[in-house]
Amino acid sequence: MQMGEDIPVNYAMRNATADLSQFPDFEEISGRFRESGLTPYRYNDGVYALPEQQHFPMLFYRKDILNELGLEPPKTWQDVYNAIAVLQKHNMEFYLPIEDTLNNANLVPNSTFAMLLYQNDGTFYTEDQKKSALDSEISMDAFKRWTQFYTNYKFPLKADFPNRFRTGKCRSGLLITPRITC
């Protein structure tokens, strides 16, 4: 409870925890979670923890601003790139959060980078799970695309999301929030 995703697998590598998939009700209990929620807890065909929570990115947008600019809510990354051009032309911003890693000893990967990586069939680890796959062409391309939001498109690194979204006064037209807990 209340520990990083790395701890259960760390213990599993040392034979210091039980494989939950060996319990008779594991399928029933694990069915309460999305498969992606179990991924951080898998090691050598076993599962060594269950998630306390699951996070997922959500797109929040202001209908009034989109209507005023003649935009539809984006459904693809190309739609996002198209919207960025229109927003910036009207001195507005799109916001993609960068998670605060100062207080996160586990250094969880950025959710936007992970999204770009997985949507392009990339992975964090090689198929045998024994080394990083972050040197792959797909990973490098996802990293480049992610960082271009902050370099080429000048997305803000930090923003007071609730107030900027609510008032619209800070030139915030279209925003993506940090991961939401369900």
C-alpha cells in the first residue's frame, strides 16, 4: 500500500514476495483492473501486486473557445498539431503536463511520452524484458515528438490548470490535464 510500482517486482526478483497469479481467485480479482494496470507488477510470468489506482490522460477543452475558432475537439495527434497552429495564431496555448519528479523517487515515465511510445507500438523493455528498449527507433521518434511540444511549439512547462481553464483569461484555449485517478 502506498508504495511505488517498482517495489513489488524488486521483491519478486529476490524471492521475497508471493506470486498473486497462483491464488485461485486471481482471475476474478485481477479482472477488476485494466491489463495495463497490472503490467508494472509482472515479472517472470507472475504478478506480484495489484494496483491501488489507475491513471489515464484526459482531454479537457473549452467548447466556447473551440467554437469561436472553428475547431473540433482533436481525435488524433494530427488534429492536435492542426489545433496548435490555430490556437497559437490567436495567442492561446495547448498544455501537456510534465509530471513533477522532484517528489517522486520512482521517476515514473512521463504519460505523454508513454502514450506516444505505445501508440506507435514501442515498448520500454525488449521482448525478453532484460534490457531497455529506449534506444529503439520507435522510442527515439516518440521522445523527439514529445520534446518538440516544449521546444518547437513552446508549450508551457507548468500551468495553473484549473484557473487557466476556468477563466480563459490566461490565453489557455485547449488543455490536457495531468493523469486523473479513477
